[in-house]
Amino acid sequence: AFPQMAIDVRVEDDPVDLMRQNIDLRISYGDYHYPGLKLVRLVHDDVLPVCAPEFWHRHGNGDTSLADLHESQFIHTNWGPNYASHPTWADWFAASGGSRSPNPSHGRRVGLSSLAIASARLGLGIALGQRVMARADLAAGRLIALSSVSVRLGHPYCAFMPPAKADRADVAGLVELLSRAAPATCGKVGAPR
């Protein structure tokens, strides 16, 4: 969409000093890291149980429910103490009407939602996958959703821009493109602040 634009993608823990590092746009989980910067809420994602079809054929299928599976079959995302609002398996079971709370020390643990989805895609277990990140794998059949029950993340994903850069055509165009690309099923929330 923007062939003339050079984009430098970095993965860094929040907060980042956008002014000092001359950053035009920061996409972050949560709307609280950057007071004083222009904010556009992009998407409020949710998580649902996903796994590779082959995994489910080996370990589930038929009348098996997630409540019946051994704890070693679950993939747990550990976002660390700064992201305590991320839903856990206990949250998902509560939302689905159950009370099970799989112990993370008995399953696989990963430090990123993208690693949880990759692990599930490889057939290593069942992950609470973020719908936005799992969308292409679900559409291609590399992952299957094991339930329609989902749990909303604690915060939206947001774009932050220094006020002086927010009105630049390239930055505003990229934010608009990102906002339009957010799937409607995940609670598009593009209200600027």
C-alpha cells in the first residue's frame, strides 16, 4: 500500500521513548503506556482454544471435551507481570461454564502469544490463540477452533504517535490502513484520542 515508505519494525518492551528514538508510530497492547501522545485504538482482540487438526484427531475428537484432556495438552502464554490482564485457561473454562484451572507447570509454557499459536500449529498442544494472529491459520485449516467461546483481552491494541507526526500523510495513511485491516469479529475500536 505504501511502496515509497521505509518501515523499520522493532520488537521492544513498553514504554519506548518515541521522541528520543525518532519513532513515528508505536503499536502497543494497552492504551496507557504513552500519555500525551495521539492514540488510535486499532482492535480489541479475544482468545479462543485452537490446535492443529492432527493433534485433535490424536487426542480429542468425538465426545472428548477440553475439560477431559490431560493438563500436559495445554499451551500456556506467560506474558509476565506487566500483562496480568491476558486471559488464562482458567478464565476460558469459567467463560465456557466450567471451573477447571489447568496448571501451567504441567503443560507447555511460552512467553509470546505468537509462540503459543506456532506451537499449536506444530501439533504441540492446544493454545488460547489470539483471533487476529490465528486468523490466517484458521482460514487455511492449519488450526481449528475447538469452541466458539472466547475471552476478550484486557486491553486493546493501539497506535501511538507523537502529535507532530500524527498528521503526516504517510503516518496517518498507515494508521488508517491498520485500522481498516482489523477484523470485525475482534471488536474494531478505532476511536482516536
